[in-house]
Amino acid sequence: MKAKTLSWREAWNGRGLFETRELVTIGLFSAAAKAASLTLALVGGGMNPLTLVLKSAVQSALVVVLLAKVPKTGTLTLSNAVGMLLSFLLMGQHVISLPAVLLGTVAVEALAWLAGGLARRPWLAIPMVAASELVVRLINVGVSYLGVREQPGLLAMVIVVSAFSYLGILLGLAGGVKMAKELRHAGLIQD
Amino acid sequence: MRALSRIEGLRGASRLDLRAETRLLMTVAASVSSLAISEPQALALLLSFSALYAVIEIKPKTLLIAYLFMGVMCAVALFCVWAMGFVFPIMRNSPMSMAISPFLRLGVTMNAILPLALNSRLTDLATALGRLRLPGIVRLPLMVTIRFIPTILNDLVQLREAVGIRFRGRKGFLFWLRRPLTWWRVFFQPLIVRLIRSADELAMAAELKGLEPGTDFGRAPRPFSARDRATMLLAALAVALSGLTQIVVGSAF
Amino acid sequence: MLTVDSLSYRHAHADSEALKGVSFSLGPGESLLLAGRSGSGKSTLLSILAGLHPHFLKGDLRGRALLDGVFAGQGGVAEWGKGARLMLQNPEAQFFAGTVGEEISLTLRCRGVTGPGAEAITSERLGALGLTALRDHSVFKLSEGQKQKAVLAALTALRPKLLLLDEPSANLDPVFLGELKSVLQKLRHEGLALIVADHRLHWLSGLCERLLVLEDGKVALEGPFECLGDGERLRRLGLRSPEPPLPGRLPPPPGFVAPTDGWAARVENLHFAYPGGRELFGGLDLALAGGEVTALTGPSGRGKTTLARLLCGLEKPLRGTVSHGGKPASLELGQVVLQNADHQLYMPTVLGEVTLALGQGSRGPRDVAMGILEAFGLAALSGRHPQSLSGGEKQRLVVAVGLARPTRLLALDEPTSGLDGHNLRLMGSQIREAAKKGPAVLVVTHDLELVNLCADRQLELPGH
């Protein structure tokens, strides 16, 4: 049977790369990350160090479980793209960091693909999330520097906040791995 | 949910009634131009234009609250820099004229983002991103995210309440601080289970509906109005004028 | 029109078949009730008829289902969906747009219908289902019944030939159930064929002239609606009664009583309204006795769940008092089991769930926990992950957890929504057993069959 050729519009929309159900799952997990982050910020205060750690821990654990549910090259990039676009629409986060973050995440995914890919090596989710979140934070610090370059002392705050949130990311990785195992045991995630 | 209804109270009817694309482009222009410009005079010019846009588009009370909040944030940041100056003397050397540039930049960005965040429906914004050629593969999950944030926020409220019932009202900070692993389990596990189940259910609903990566969820847009065109023209003029000021003032020093 | 011939289906990764040689046929404008206990294969059959195999359901299918000569799923879900549409149990999961009108337009857009044609269809469907006034209403602010109608309006926008409904009555009160029935009657008169899979059967009398009962994936009974027959057959098939439950037979709980400690819970001159909302209670007096089961019934939105929350101290009255044995109502003295079981299960094992409740965060005594599980028929599942249990088992587990600690008042919010006849009867008997241990049990429910099974008294909150 002859394979159907995709039109340029279908190719641009990514048809054939992801199924609708996978895209819906990615969207739902991004919604959960944002909702949990909003709730924690409302309960504990946005700049409270404990809140920062918890927000990031929940975020990275959600991404680890998402990668267990949709173990495909591109899942992490899409998840990051959706998260950043939402931050831009809701909070005006500097749009300039978006392409840089996407490039960084694509590079991390490319390395993971070269190492065998998520479907064959599920443990790759851990270094992938750790590395991509580090890239996100480094780029954010860089963009923040552009914003406060006349008064670099202000950057100290950004660095402290980024350090706390990265600590949360690392803690969340452990929680996410444990939860993914448990969900497999409960039959909620299929191998 | 109560906090969300408070946010709802800050919204106001937009006087310009701009299309979502116009507000998006205004935000991108403010973000990029404020980063590119560094002279306080040029940034002050940009701030004036953006403040005019915000005053027209936003309820005065909302704008006042936003400015007060920004003022407090700036004061805290300046205090930190001043305090750090005792540890790192080099930090005391920046001229005051230059020190205000980051805050002017923050003001420009805030003036542009408030109309976007408070006067646009998120589905319209995501649809607008589609018309600005954002690939469908990103747009579909973005639309799902926007649609389901309120549902998940509601779930989190119920979850918090269920935990409160099980632990007989011991929802206090210290109770959970002493039991971080229990906190993680009782809040995170039900959230994840709910997500996994919802994801399967929603995926089925999306397939049944016929949703595809390029599908728009939002309303059909109305045509660009004269107000849209005038706003974008004024924004372009403001950016050009600020750029010119940057060149002139920059070369003068 | 629809022909299902020797249809068998095995889910991917499953050992046994979910459907085993199912055959039946359906003509235009006919309607069929699909009954059977939980896990009997009803939802799987509906999913296949909705065209979800092979694109979404990736298991192994044998036999055939044909709609006007076209195989189920042929040409993809979207193409098949022009002929057959499925309404899922949770209507909110089917909304992707913000308002009722946009939801119908989105459904049409997904099928390539746009412009003035789409606008005309949207207006017509809104009018046909009585939703015109709700056109610009947010889907989040609709009642359960309105949500069902909005989903039906979207599903029928492109005039399918067959409408499949999965558990449409699960969250509806008797008033909305009556409305749903008349909407479905109307759709039938438009020539639409219906297949309704539901556990509540009584409301379908007069709507579905035929029934098909599945048991373990096989057709156990097929015939006219009236063929369900006596109690023994219903019990064997795990079904609920097809007879409408008789309302209003039970005495109400006492109103104002003398202030003694003999009552498990007392409400005096209760006034309550949510901020910005209308007054739900304006001077309510009520007393609940230990050892009795009181059913709290009435239309949706009338404050049933709110009263349960007030009785357990989750809400504070604006005026008046709510007390347990003379002390102000609190979660220390009263226990409430919420509707969503998934939100109330935290541990990796069923046993761990009960020991957590017994030990308040540390490990409770294992033998006591096993005794509780035994009483609820869950002992054999003690090592299982709570999230791997069926809906009925989860409902029973959360009630068992609620009773793990001594309490003066146990409030249960809709404990039987979505339960089959077998699980309904089991839950009813366990609620009675729970009351025998001493607490006053308050059951908030739309399910009049449960009321008849276990309640001593009934408090019917009137409509506005």
C-alpha cells in the first residue's frame, strides 16, 4: 500500500509525529504543573524558598511520570514549549528566552535519542529532565542579566531563586521515579 | 478558587477592544525593545507610551495595585543590592542614572502584559498563536492546558479538603513540615492518578470529537479594526522613537 | 441499520476476552438498553460501536459491527463518527471549548462544517434542546443536567444515525433524569437510534423497548424491557430493579429536640449561605440519632452536600449551632466520606490505607485493619494497590476507612453513584452494619434505591 504523502500544512502541524491522545496527555500534565504551581504560590507565597522547592519538585516529578506515559522523542520539548508559552501568556515571561530554551531541550532530546531513546531506556528520563531544567535556568539567568545589566547586583536574587528551584527539581526526580514505578504496579501505566 | 475570583474582579472591559494578536504583538514588542534599549531616557519614553496603553486598557484600581506591587518588589530588590554592597563593595559603584534602567524595563513589560493577561481570553490567545503560524503540534496541547487548568485547580481544592478530612483538620504548616514524605504521598499520588485517568478519558473524547493538531478551540476572530491598526502603528512609532533616543543619547555620552 | 455479528474483543495486554461473540441488530429510531454488572463489557462494546477500534483501542477484534453496511471504525474515528456518536459518562470531559455555543461550533468545525451553515445548525440544536439562553454560558457553570444536554446538542449537531450513551444517569437527580428522558424521546422521534448502557434501569422504562444483558462479555439475556422479571434473576445478573423506587415512605428525622446529650448530632436554627449566594438554610432544626441511617435527598444545588459539610464542621453556620453530643461540630467527632474515591486513597496497598486511618500517619494495628477489611468484603484485596480496584471496591474502601476510627456521625456523599445492583446491595448492607456500631449515618444521595435499601429516615430538601 502506498504511504500517504503529507501536505506542507500537515507536516508543519506535526501530523504523524504524535497521536492526538499523546498531545492531550502532554497538555493535561502541563495544566497540572501550572495549577499545582499556582496553588502552592497562593498557599505558601510565591517567593518563599520552601514554595520554590516544592513547586519545582512537583513540576519535575510530573514530567518524569509524563515521560513514562508518553516515552517518545519530542515529549519533553513539547512539554517545555507549552509551559513556556503559557508563562508568556499568563505572566509575560520574556519571550526572548523561548527559542533558546527550545533549542536547549532539543539538544538534550537529541543526546537521549543517540543514547538509545526513552522507549528502550526509560531511565534516560532522569538525566533528560535534570539537564533540560538546568538549561532552562541557565538561559533564564542569562536573559535576566540582559534585563538588569546596569545593576548586576539584582541578578543575585535571580540566581538564588534559580538555585532553590533547581534543588526542588532534583528532589522531584526521585519522587517522580518512585511514583512512575507505583503507577506501573497499579496498572495505570503500561510498559 | 476564591483567589481566582479575586483575579476575575481585577478584569475590566477593554476600551480599545483589541484582537488577541494585537495584544500579543504589543507584548512581544515591549519585551524585545526594552531588552535592546539601555539608556534611561529612551526607556522612560517607552515606559510613557506603554503606560498610556495600560491606562486606556486596564481598570485604574487594577493598575494601581499592579504599580504598588511593582514598587514593593523594586524596593526589596534595591534594599538587597544596598545590603550586598557592604559585602561586595563593587556593587556600590553603579551610577544611579543607570541603576533605574532595570526598573523602567520592568515597568514597560508590566504595562504591556496586563492588558494581555487581564483582557484576553486564553483560548483566543492560543487561537491567535495559531494564526501567527504556531505549529498545531504545540497548539493542541496548549489549548488542552488552557482548558483544563481551572478543572485541575478545582481538583486540587477537593484534594486539599479530602486530606484535611482524613487527617482531621491537621492541615497546618508544622504538621506537614514534620512529615514531608506523607505530604508528598497524600497530595501528589491522588493528583497523578487523577491525571492519568483523565488523560485516557480526554484522549478518547478528543478522538471522538475529531480534534487534530491543527484544530482551533476558540471563537472565530473578528476582522482587524482601525483601533488595532492604530495601536500597532503607535507601538511601532514608540519603539522607533525610543531607538532613536537610545542612539542620540548613547552617542552623546 | 446496525448489525453486530459474533463480535469478540480482547484488550491489548489482557489474558481474557472482554466481549465474547456478541450479536444483535438495531433499526432506525429503535432503542436498546445495554445492562450488566460492572466489568461485563458494556463500555467496551460502546467504544467499538463508536469506531474507536482499531485507531484508539488496539486490541484484537473478531466478528463485525456494521452501520448501514460500513464496518465500525472504517475510515477512522472521525469518519465513522458521522454515523455513530458516543456520550461518555463524565460530560465535562467532552467539553473542549469555553461556552455551550462554542462547543457545538467546535464539534462542527472538527467535521469541516464552518461559516453560516455551522451558525444555523448551532442555533437549531440549542433551540431543540432548550439551551438557547445558555449559548454564551461557561461550560464550567452548568449544572450536571445542563452539561448532559449541552453534550447531546453537540453530538447530534451532524445528525448521526446512532447515539450511544454510557452511564448517562450516574450523576443526575430524579428531576434531571426526567428531563434527560424527554430529550432522548425527542431525539428518537427525529429518527435517531439509541443504545443506553446504564446501571439505573427504572428511568429507561418507556424509552428502551428492548434490552441486552451482558455477563462476563457474553449475551446473558435479550428481549423486551419487561423480560427482566423477578428479584432472583436481577440478583444473579447483578442488576438493579427496573421498577421505579417508591419515594417518601420513610419518616423524617425529628426537628427541634430538647438539648440533651442523647443525640449524635443536633442542628438548631441553622442559617447558611455561601458568599454572594442565596440562602440555603433559613432556620433549620434537625436531630440525628446514633444507630440510625438518615437519607438526605432533594434536587441538585439545594444544599444536601453543604448540610453534610456543616454537620461535620467543614463549613461554619452563619447563625445557629451544629453540635455533636453537646460539643461544636468538628472533624474530631464527625467523619465525611466525599464523592470522589480517587481523592481519598493515598497508600500503596489497601491494608496500608486502613492502617494509615487507624494510626494517623504512623502504622496502625494490622489485625484491627484486617478485621475492618473483612467486614467490608475487602480482605482478599488487602495487598492490592487501591487504585487498581474497581469503582465499587474503591467506594467500599473509602467507607471502611471512614469507619476505621470511632465517630459520632458518618456522612456519606453519593456513595452509590455508578454502582451496579450487586455493589448497590452490598453498600446498602454495609451502611446498615456501620450504623449498628453506634454512629448516626447520614447518606446524601439521589439514589432512591439506596434509600429504600438502608435508610430509617429520609429528609427531603425541597426545591427552590
